[in-house]
Amino acid sequence: MENLKERVTIYEVAKASGVSLATVSRVINNQGNVTQKTREKVQATINRLGYKPSGLAQALATNKSTTIGVVIPRANYVYISSVLNGIAEVAKEKGFIISLFSTSHSKQDAISVVKKIITSHVDGAIIFDDELEEEDIQQITSYYVPTIVINNKVEGDRCGCVVFGYEHNLKNILSQKLENDKEITPVFLHVHDCGRLLARTEKAFVSVCKEMNREYAVLNVDDSSSRTYLDFKEYFKKHNSGYFVAYRDSIAAAIVNAATDSGLKVPEQVEVLSLIGTKYANITRPTLSSFDIDMQDVGRRSMHMLMDLLKNELEKKTYRIESVYCKRGSTKE
Amino acid sequence: MENLKERVTIYEVAKASGVSLATVSRVINNQGNVTQKTREKVQATINRLGYKPSGLAQALATNKSTTIGVVIPRANYVYISSVLNGIAEVAKEKGFIISLFSTSHSKQDAISVVKKIITSHVDGAIIFDDELEEEDIQQITSYYVPTIVINNKVEGDRCGCVVFGYEHNLKNILSQKLENDKEITPVFLHVHDCGRLLARTEKAFVSVCKEMNREYAVLNVDDSSSRTYLDFKEYFKKHNSGYFVAYRDSIAAAIVNAATDSGLKVPEQVEVLSLIGTKYANITRPTLSSFDIDMQDVGRRSMHMLMDLLKNELEKKTYRIESVYCKRGSTKE
DNA sequence: TTGTAAGCGTTATCAG
DNA sequence: CTGATAACGCTTACAA
């Protein structure tokens, strides 16, 4: 292969091998209606010239980009990258390229992402981002971009979703706990602006406490686990027990560590329950009791659903994934 | 905005507002030479029709896609997603879209990724993947795709790189350790097929031991930390001490936990040193001594370098980032 | 200031 | 089996 001056086009390949554009096109697309002989001849010049077709031009001509748009929140959480990983795995398998968009915490930004998704001409989209509301999704699908939404119940014509089941499990575990232990005042750790899942589980938490006529507390914590660790070191100077429900496991880990480092026993004095469990849950000591969902699998599943949607073969538009409660070392039961 | 039947094109906007394509084009590109009045008129129909320009067609016409290709390994490590995060942050800031490609551990696959990068017509690429050799990079740059390579020293015409400094630090710490402690036999934890960085640091490890005429061992471990944990639980049934150097911190964490859970004291009996340190390093107890590099910053920097490269303004083609040794709780000094 | 028309690199529909 | 030629949706000289 030579060192190229400019991008080689199909036209040059055609000229160099003495055939027409159409024939070259047939060769690169592995279509029939080409003699073995011409095919080889053309293939040879393709190799010689180092010709690579322009995906752009192909996409424009066929109206298919074999690209899907993926929207994720900017936050660098492990579970988010696990989802992305699962999507990437299947995308690769199916020959799709991923266009990655990330959103910060602003409506403004979410709108600009919607716009980008539409202009970018993707064949489909997977949206895992709490900033985007149903109307935004509808806008996307109205442009004929089939979309799978993760962690938000949205249904529509060219639209499916994957939703998580945390609330039910949390309610169960929590009410059981409150039943068994009449003394504790459970504490929910609230993180500002942290999306739907947190909001939903917080609501579930509160409703259980209210139904059972129990006192509870909601404590604001920082989204960074190192900050939360420091805050709880302070906290444990004044308190020597507690039952905490945290949103994700690295926050839970911070509390467990703060407790342990303050000389408190986990779970004897301090209990911590985490909602989203990842690798961290098994790495801390004690290990973290959590509600687990295989996030990589969520990504894989979403992509599979999108593939079906593209073929108009998606029957089950909503796929619900229940979390599994994993009792580990940070809670008594 | 109406619900659309088909994609609205610039042509329809032109017709609907009684102007020519060119004028609409000028409006959407915010160019001059358009009366305020026509501009408003056109903008109004754009809004009414819900017109969004096709990025594809724009890219084809201008030969600029405002998209950059990012290649990362398939593995779901925290430090990889941190790099990606950093890239995404700057990409967003600069208005670039990311096309994400991931490679598995095979040369075959790496080649197909190179091909995809070229056909996908990206404006530039960032490659953080050990499967791609210098020749592959050269192929990419020969197609006029400016490229930044992370963790591999590559220089060339349209090419820059970000390299990590781990070896020097490791050599220092290790030789100091061997100096102070004449008894220990350091063990390097080798993971099969784990890329350049591991290979380089392993080499550094071995060379220090050889230079100092000391015994050493290289132990194969599995890439999964849960598997490694189990293996080391077995290991510590027969051994009650050791000085281990692990590639990344979740492997190191597995060993620390296996030791602790086997009743051994860390760092008194078992010492563990991790090369790549991430959040895990602070979350385990004891914390993990490691060599840290802010991987998100690596991503940001790479993207900035790429931006400069696109403008042909990249002066320093190689940017070296030194790791910082962070002595934490898993080693004595 | 606005419009016309020729690209950009493909695919696809025809005839031949 | 092969070759013209018209799309695809946009940008951009060049004219008007």
C-alpha cells in the first residue's frame, strides 16, 4: 500500500481498474452480478491503492449510518461505564459504531444533546440519562430515531425501555428491618440532583417509614465518597450507631470506613445498606449489603432491544430488571 | 413543531420560506450576507418544520465531521473509563462527537478497528489500546487522520502521544525496599495478555531484582479480582508473608483482603504495592499504596493535544506524565 | 444580498 | 454482467 496524498475515492479505483463506479460499488458491497475475474481485478486495485470507502458517503446514499447514539451522564460511576461496556460489546458484535454523548446536570445541555442526536443521523439511540424527559425522547423518536431508554418508563411508537426494580426490594428489606428492630431511626442519604433512581428509592424509603409510623431522617451527603467519608468521621464523633441507606456503594463504603475508622463496629453498631451494588461491595471490609443488578447486562440487553426495534420486531417494549438483594457484611440481616 | 413524516431537508425549508438553498445554508451556519429580515423568516420556518440539518451531508460537503474516534480496550477497568470521561469532557466543550471503538485481545480485531476508524471519516483519533502497534497507527495517520496515542511512544507527522512514567518510580521504591529489607523475595503478579504497561513494569521489576542480585518471583494471577482473591486465600494457607507488586489496585485489593481474611497482618506480614491506583486505593482497609496518575486528566490532555494537532499547532508531540507514589497502608514504607 | 450550480463519495435504478 | 446517471442533503464558489 502506498502512502496516500489524498483520500482515494471509488472513482479512482474504477478508473484504475478500468471499470465503472457501479462495479466497484458492487465489489465492496459483496454483491452478485460481478464476474469472479472482474471482482479480483477490482479487489487488487483496491488493495494496491489502499482504498477505504467513505462511511459518510455510504450513509448518505443508503440512509443508514450503522451508528447508534448513546447518551450517558457525565459522572464517572462504575455502574455507568458497565452499562456502556455492555452496549459496546453487542454493538461491536452487530457491526454498529457508537456515538457517545454525555450530559451534565442541566436541562439546557440535555436539549442540545437531543439536537445533536438528531443531526448526527444515527440509526438508533440508547438513552441512560435522567436529564432527558419523556418529551425529549418523543422528539427524538419523532425524527424516526428508534430509541431505548434505560431507567425511565417510556413507551411509544419507536421506543422501548429497560427499567430497574429497586423500590420493591428496598421496601421489603426496610420494613422487615423496622419490624425486627423497634428502636432504630433509619437514615436515607440524599445526594443533591442525583436523578430519578435516587428520587424513587427515597420515596419508597419514606413511604415505608410513614406506613409503619416510624421516625426517619434524610441526610444530605456529597456525591464524592472522599468528602462523605470526612463528613461521617465528624458525624461519628457525635453518634455511635445508625442504620443508613445509601444510593451507591462507594458512598456506602465511605460510611462503613468512617464508622470503622472511628472505632465503631459494623454491623453491630452501624449498619449500612447500599442500593446500587458494584465491585466495591465485595472489596470493602466488611463487605457491603446491596441490591445488585448486572449493569453490563443492562447494556447488552438494551442494545439487543434496540436491534429488534430497528427491525420492527420488538415485542416487549418494557423490560424490567429486578435487583437482587445481596446480604453482605454491612447489615445484620 | 409538527410530527414529521420524513426527514425535512434544506430544500423544503428553502421552498417553504421562498428562498434558495444557499440562503438557508447561510442561516443555519450563522454566516453573514443575509438580511436580518430573511434570516428571521427562514429561522421561523426552520422552527416550524422542525428542521435539523443532516450532519452526514454537512460532513460530506465540508470534509469535516467534527467527530473523533476513540479506541479503548474492552476491559471494564475504572482507569479506562476515567480516561474516556476526560476525553468526553473536552470533546463536549469543543463541540466534537465521540465515536467509540473498543478492541478485544486480538490482532485481527485491532486491524478491523483501524479499518473502521478510517472509513468512519473521523477528524482525528485518540488511541488507548495496546493491541494497536505502531504500524497500525501509521496506517491511520497515512489517511490524514491526526492521532494521539496514549501509553505508547509513537511519533510521526500527524501523530502525538501521552506516555506514563511508572517504571522509574517503581524502580526507586523497589530498590529502596530491597535495600532496607535483605530478607524478602518480592513477587510480581503477572496477568496474562495485559498490555504494554504491565510488560514494561514487569521488566523494570525484574531488572531491579537482578541488578541487586536478589531473588524474585513472578506469579500468574487471573485478571478478575474475585478469582485472585480466592487464589490468594489458598496461597495464604501455605504462606504467611510476602511482598507483592500488583498491576492495578483491584488486584492489589484482592490480595490485601485475602491476607486480612486469612488472619495475616497487612502490612506487617504481607505487603502489597499497586501500580495503577484509582478510587479503590482509598476504599480498602488498609488503604493501598500505589502509583497514581489522574487518568481523567490524561483523557483531557489527550483531547487537548488532538485539538492542537488538528490545527497543526501541536509543538510537544510527546507528553509524559509521571506517576506519583502514594504511600498508604498496604506497605510499611 | 441572493440565487445557480457544481461538487462531496457513495448507492441504486435503469438500460444495454 | 456492466455502465450511465440520478439521487442522498449539504456547502460554496461564482453570478446576478
